[in-house]
Amino acid sequence: MKMVCLNVHFLMAVMFTVILATLNNMVLGENISIDPNDIHGGVTMGVSNAVCDNGKANIQIDWDPNSSDEYTCYEGSSENYKVRLHSSHCDKTAQQPLHICYPRAINYTEDLPTSGSHRPLWPKYGEYLYLPPQRWIHSLEHGAVVFLYHPCAEPSEIEKFKAVARDCLHRYILSPYKKLPPDMNFALLVWQCRLVMSNVDLPLMVNFIKTRALNGPERVSRDGQYDVGLLRHAGIVSDVEDSELCPRMRIMAATAEVFKNRSAARRSKYQQSDQMWQRYRQQYRQQMPDVEI
């Protein structure tokens, strides 16, 4: 009888230890076992889980929705747009796209990461009051283009920037972001690649999108579940799969080319007129050296 009681107590102690460990793992966001053979670490994407990620609990670890610092300009409008600057870069290798549960923090070694760990729930496509990188990196993995602008950028330039996103594809994320390189106001990100600009350069942006978009390791066109801060849901441009990128840009580019040619013609005409005036002035001075014109 005494042996039976000891066995029961031992089993109860083991069960209590297992339960305690399980609860501890749940608190640590480790309730889902890590699979070293799975590129995402064994955590399934797109599955809302209150213990891991449901898009609501613990999101302040990445960004507190009560904070406006991330999207508010305190310094006044930037003057950087007056000088045209741009730079592009692609990483040779991608960081492992682990799905990290809350409450673990995700930190990046770069201000503009284009791959790496992220949350299991990806965001709905569209425009955000602010969206943290822990969410939009998942969008990059799905082939989306992330459009980032500094909140102090020239408002008219921001509107142009938004128009390109809306007119080029459905699979886009747009958000203010302060961690841009010095002298740069805008950034376009795809998986492993980035383009940064001081101002909106339409041909440069369209070329980047057409050559780099939709090339993530996972091509997922459907929306995610995360929508905190969503201001405008992305519309359909060509179709939900974005089979044609920037279709409306062809008309805009053609119109821009017409205006460019007209401007060049006017400049040529003015130059010819100026040359004629200079020749006339020189001849007059030779004939009437004492008269100033």
C-alpha cells in the first residue's frame, strides 16, 4: 500500500512538472516546438494563436499603437528632395525567415532589413498609419513591395509616392518609417533588395518594381490577418496575382514623354533666339561701338 502511494505521488509530481514546464513554455512563446529542419522553425504561418501571435496580444513589443512618434514629423519638412539622390543594393544571401512568437522580441542588425525573422501573421496589403518591420518582412517573403517614406518628406512627394504604389500592384505595403539613410526620404523594399531615394523618381521606381517585385521565396497573394493601423486596403490593379505590374504607368510615362519633348523643343527655340540676339548684339557693337545695348 505504501509503495502504491509512493508511485501515485511520484506520478503526480512528474505530471505537475510537465504541466509547469508547458505553462512556462507558453509564457515564453515556446509552446510550439522548434523544428531545425523547417526554415520557419516549425511555427506555421497564418495561424492565429493567442499564445503565439493573434495580431492583438503583445503587439506593443514591436510597436505600441498608442505611440505616434513613429509617424509624426517633429523637425519640419525635409529639404532633401531638392537634390536628386538614389542608391540601390541587393543582399547576396537572405537571413533565415524564422516565425517568432510573442513575447520574444525581434531585433535587426540593419535599419532597412529585407529578410529575416518575423511574426507568423502577415499584414493585409495596403497603407498603414505605421507598420513595424516585424510584420512587413513577412510581406517581402510573399513577394510584396514595401513602400517606406519619412514622415518629414515633402507632402506633395509623399502623394506621388503613394500614387505609384496604388497604380503598380495589389501586393504592396506602405508606411511611414524614420530609419531611412541620411538625405533619403523614400525606400522601396523587396526580398533581399532595396532602393532608396531623396525624392520620387518615377522611371526608377517603375523599373525597380517591374524587375524585382513578386520574387520572394513564397508567392502569396492572399491577405494576412494583421490589420492594426490599416488606413487603406490595397485595391486590385491588373488582377489579384499582379500578372501585369504598373499597367497604368505606361500612360503616365507616355504623357511625361510628350511634356518632356515639348519642354526640350521650347528650350531649343529659346536657345536659338538667344544665339540670334547675341550675334545681333555683337554686330551692332562693331558698327556702333559708342552705344551700349
